[in-house]
Amino acid sequence: MRYKSADLSSCLPDGQYCLVFVICFEYDKYKLAHSSWLFENPLMNCLFPLLAVLIWSVNAIVSKLSASAIDPAAISFYRWLLALLVLSPFALPGVWRHRQQIKQSWWRLLVLGLLGMVMYQSLAYYAAHSVSALFMGIIAALIPLLTVLLSVVVMRLAPTRGILLGSLLSFCGLVWLVSRGDPAQLLIHGLGKGEMMMFAASTSYALYGVLTRRWAIALPDWQSLWMQIFFGVLLLTPVFLLAPDVSLNAHNLPLVLFAAIPASVIAPFLWIQGVMRLGASSTSMYMNLVPIFTAVIAVGFLHEALHSYHFIGGGIALAGVILAQRLRIPLSGRR
């Protein structure tokens, strides 16, 4: 089985797939995929992406909880450091063998590490100090649409009617959501710091996915990902050292472990199994469940209030995402 990072990056919305190639390799090695029940059972096929989306939804709650338990710089650093340590025994020999290719593409790997491993989740952790988990879940669900929009510019993807109409619809939904049902107030007060950080986080990951496909670095998956994480940890180190408190305790350690293992390892593995069984297009539709799951968990666990503008604004924004995904008629009118 061959996995290409350029393909998988577009299917993994949370950007936390650093170890999935190791897991998939072991999955092949021990022949677990030979179970016909795993591949032919329709319920099991749907369960893989469903569980992945559930874990990522819980991760939005973890991000919100971390705001009062650990410095954003600390959880970002610890998360990727743990991933780097786990991946190192598998990747380091190959990194040495491919050192010439790495030398040629080091700046691209650094940029990808900055976008995918540093900016996306770090900005989300900072945003969690001032925005709700509900808002974070809705904005994260817009990453597929942002990826398509950036692909039109960066990769010259032919725009479709779905992209145009979906973008306009999502924009209207976001205006309603961010303004809390009063768009006039948005013109007066503008966007808050947390909202801007969350938009920047989602945009950075969308750009990460686009550049991964655009550059298609001539490096095996393990080594490419290890280098991205290495640069990510390197870039996070100064901020980590300047953080006022980076101590781990009984309150924040479970949050770090969840971010590093279920959200970064288990969920991507489940997602890719869903892609293998259902296809990328069908699996991507499950991402629309993220804001729903996040809302249910946030209301039940964090006791966040669910208002009408969440339903209206979030619903319109997600409708735009679905429209962009499903309506693929070119703007020129030729099919």
C-alpha cells in the first residue's frame, strides 16, 4: 500500500497526521487489513471517519480547556515534541540517507512546519482564551472551503459555480455568526482578537495543504513529516522558553496527552481508513459533523450557551461548504 503525503494532507483537516504513516506501515506489515469483515462491513466503514471526527471535536474542547490550564506555547511545544520523539526511531535513518534532498528542500519543509505544526494549532490555543469551543468548531469546518479557494489562486484550479456560490453563502453565514446576529455591530466594532486568530489558524492550515500538493517534495513520507515536525519544534522553542509557566501538572498533562496521541495519531489513522474504504470525497463530508459534535459536547460538558445565531450563521456557513463540495459545474458552463 502506498501513501502519498500530497494526497492525504487534503483529507486530514486537523493537520495532526504526523504519525499516521508509521501506523499504516505497521498495519500493512502485520496484515490486519486482510480481515474481510473490516473492509466489507458498511457500518464499520462509516465508523472510522465518524470516530475520527468525534475525536477532533473533543480536541476543540481540549483546546478550550487548555486556555485555563497551560500556556498555549507550552501545549503546542509539548505536543509536537512528543510526536517527534515517537516518530524518530522510524524516520531518523531515512533522514540521514536523504540528507541531500533535505538540503535542497529545507526551506519548503520549514515553511510547511511553520504553517501546519506551528501556526494552525498554536493560534487555535491562543484563540481559545477569548472565543467559544462552538465558534472554533464552526471555523475549523471551513478549512475545506478555504483550501479550495486558495487552490484557485495558488494551483490555478478552475473555479466552479459551487465555489463561487458556496463562498458567498459561507461569508454571509460567518458575518451573522461573528456579529452574533447583528451585522451592523461588526461594522462598528470589527473582529475580535480571538476571531481573527481562529481565521488565521484555519487559513494557515488550508495553505499548508495547498503547498504540500503544489511542491510535492521529493522525499519519502516519514522523512518529510519528521523534518516538518522538527522545524515546527525548533520554531516553537523560543516562544516556549519565553512562556511564563510551562510546568506540567495533574490538570494539564491529560490535555497534552490527548492532543499528542488521540488527536494526532489515532484520529488521523481512523480518517485514512475511512478514505481507503469510502473514498476521499465521501469521507470529507463527515467533516461537516465537526461543529455539530463540538456544539453538543461544548453545551453538555463546558455548559456553553447555544444561541440562535449559532444555528443560523453556522448553518448557512456549512451549507456554503457543502455547496462548494458538491456543485462542480465550471463557471464557463462547460462540464
